[in-house]
Amino acid sequence: MLMVALMSAVSVTAFASDAARAAAKQVIELKDGSTVYIFKDGKMGMEDKLGRAIRMEKGMVMETKDGQKIIMHGDEVMRLNPLLREGHRGP
């Protein structure tokens, strides 16, 4: 039963980020399992590995899956959160 819940959570996360991926100019997977969305204006929003928009400090250095370093510019949590939730109903 726990396995079914985990699998459905992963599929919901994948569905939730479709709108965010469409709105972003670039999507970068990070080493820790989180994802950075870079919007057309160059500002960034970050999704944790559970699919939630999270707050990041400006200038924070992050490592991509392939070992590159990127620096956080603009904390767009309020911009990313509705995109991640798009298509979901409920409380």
C-alpha cells in the first residue's frame, strides 16, 4: 500500500511540473533531486524533490546533476507555486 502511495506521488509530481516546464525557458535538474526553473526574464524558481516550490537565497550556489555550478538569481517561489499546482483540485 505504501508503494502505491509513493508511485502516485511521483506521477502527481511529474504531472504538476508540466505547466511549470512549459512556462520556463530552461529546466535544470540538480544533484540533490530538486529542479530549478529559469524563466524568460532570467529569474529562477526552485522545486524540491517532493514537488513543492521552495524559497532559496539569492546568490546561493547549486550543483547540477552533471556537476556544473549555477547561482540563484531571483527567488520566484510565488511565480512557480501556482504552476506546480495547476491541474490539481482539493484543499
